[in-house]
Amino acid sequence: MRETRQDFCWLNGADGAQQAFHARAAAARDAVFGRRVFVRGVVEVSNYCRQNCHYCAMRRDNRDLTR
């Protein structure tokens, strides 16, 4: 079941809704991935990057990072 924007707004204030949401999310995760844990690591050689990923602190356009 896909969540809608209204579903997320409902979660914000209803008692028990957050726990119910987390339980549904855990069940969905287990159905897709099982109980396995995947670990991902990144080896950084420098803090210069040509990519511009918005989530990354080392992104190309981040002018606040001392290089």
C-alpha cells in the first residue's frame, strides 16, 4: 500500500499512529528484504568531487567546505 500525503499528515498528531506506521514499514521492509542487514561504506580519498549530489557535504557546489 502506497502512503499518500494525507496519510503522513494524519501520522503527525494521532495517538499510536506513529507506532502503527513504523510497524507497517517494518513489515514491508521484511517482506522485501527479509531480516538481512546490508552495510555500505564509502572510502574517501579527497574532499574534491565533480558530482553535485544534493545530499552530500562534499558536493561540487558546496563553497563552504574547506578543500
